[in-house]
Amino acid sequence: MKSNFNIDALVRENVKSLQPYSSARDEFKASWSEDLVFLDANENPFENGVNRYPDPQQHILKSKMAEIKNIETAQMLLGNGSDEVLDLLFRAFCEPNEDNVITMPPTYGMYGVLAGINAVENRTVFLTDDFEPNTDEILKKVDSNTKIIFICSPNNPTANSFSDEIVAEIIEKFNGLVVIDEAYIDFSEHESWTRKLSSFPNLVVTQTLSKAYGMAGIRLGICMASEEIINILNKIKPPYNVNELTQTRALEQISNPELIAAEVADILRERKLLIKALEPIGCIEHIFDTDANFLLVRVDDAQKRYIQLIEMGIVVRNRSKQPLCNNTLRFTVGTPSENKRLISTLKALD
Ligand SMILES: *Cc1c(COP(=O)(O)O)cnc(C)c1O
């Protein structure tokens, strides 16, 4: 339980006093069943399925999603991918050319890119050699302008989940926002941090439909936090940030949890087989523990193997330029036949 946390102290001054844009759909909220004539939004009146503006608060999708995630709809904001959600956090809380955030490479590159876009200093604290957050160093870098600490767990590209104790310590000791990016949580043996939202008013959890849910193409990100934090983000989000096609398709997909569970189980089974098949291969030196749908592997010569794989029609990610990731490649777990092809191609390399 965290006390003495004051969200108002973190919000940017201009956001505090902001009057959000009020759309036609915000001003007149109707239930779908009523027989109403909508002449308020300058839309084309002829029905084609998408001629109307989408629901700015995605009520139907959000209530189903909140039920699945076991939280209140008021604790949830949906965005155009989690990348939009992360950007909203910068724009709501970080004063350009003044505030800073802390990230822990090797990790997802977007945090640093978004810091740059928003003119916010990115203070980096490398993970320890066993790929855990370095709590002491992180807390040393915190000053009165540190607004957000980004924690990616399971972490991309190292594939491991961080220790719950270490993450809890950071949330308890830091008085800004702690954003836990759970893009890979559906593959993980760890429980989501959303279960701790009521204990930690400075906790923000982001998830996405881009990975386990198989919907990277529709762009749907999920932000879960206290109602106070969600209200602030709602003030600055673009009114129609989740389009009609995305809302409809996402609702359809999340209404079929058996399909998602079966696909995740398939991917986890394939991951195990892939690890077993890769272990004896000559150019592979180490396969790091994984709690996600990808493997980080250390090879003898990453650039050489990367090019050889491309020549054989297989595209993987070379992560060697990231700190602590010298000579590593990242393999996403594919379909059974894709994984077989990766294995046989790697075996044939000299
Ligand atoms: C893939 C990924 C995302 C997904 O971002 P979207 O914008 O929702 O597609 C977020 N965070 C991490 C760490 C990722 O690897």
C-alpha cells in the first residue's frame, strides 16, 4: 500500500487547466436503441457501416475488455496501439526541456524515441548482468523532475520477466509514475500487475492486442491505472483515437477467448520445441530464459548469421547493438513449419 501520493503534483500545468475538445458525440450521448435522427456531426447520412464517427469512449469494447482484465472501465483507456498510450503519458506528465524519465536498456526502443519526440530527457540505467532492474542505480538517478520510470516485463528483447520483489520496491520507493509495459503478459507465467492497481496509485499498466491476441494490424493498446490517472489521459487523447473498424474487430476477437488461449498454448509448445532443437546447433552459444513469444540467443557471429538467414529468406532481429546483447539475435516463435525452416536453415549454416 502506498500513501502520500499526489497525482496533481505530477501533471503538467497546461494539462491541469485544459478544456478538452468536446465532440458532437460527447455533447449528445444516446443509447443505440433510441429512434434518433443525427444531424449534429456533418457526417454523410447514407449508411455504409462506417459513415458515423466512432464512440470516443468505446463503451461496448471497453466494458468487455474491463471484464476480461478484471478492473473497472473507469480504470481503462484504449489507444491506437500501446505506442499512443505511452505517448499520452509523456504529454500529460512530462514538461518538455525540463522533466526526465528513466528507462532500463536493453529494452523496448519506443520509450527513448517518445522521450526524444517530447523533448524529455531519457536517463538510462542498464539492467544488471542477469537482466534485472538495478534498483539502487535507478533510485540514485531520480530527482524532483523525474516523472516516469518505464519497466517492460516480460522485457523486450531479453525475454525475461523481472522479479516481482524488485519491481514492487521501485513502485514503493519512487513517487512518480511507474509504467509497466506488459505487451507479452499473455505468454508469461507471472500474473499481471493490474491486480495491484488498488494498492499502488502511481502504477500504470499497459497491454496490447498486437502480440498474443494476433491483432497488430488494427492498432489497439490498453492503459490501466487509477481513475484519476485515466481521467487526466482522457483530457488529452484525440477524440476518435480508436476507429470504428478497430473497435468492431477487437470486440469480435476478445469475445473468442478459447481461440486466443489455444493459439497461446500452441506458441508456448512451439517455443519449447524450438529451444530444444536450437540448443545443439553449432553457431548457437546461449539461449536466454524466456517468458514471452520470442527467444534471445547468443550466437558466434550475429551479423554474419543475420545476413545468412536473410539470404535464405528468414528475417530475424539482430539485437547486438543493444547494451548487454553483444552477438545476439531475436527469434519470434512462428508457426510449426516456419520454426522447422529456421531450425534446418541454422543447422545447414557453416
Ligand atoms: C510489441 C510491443 C508493444 C506493442 O505496441 P503496440 O503499439 O501496441 O503495437 C509494446 N511494448 C513492447 C515492449 C513491445 O514489444
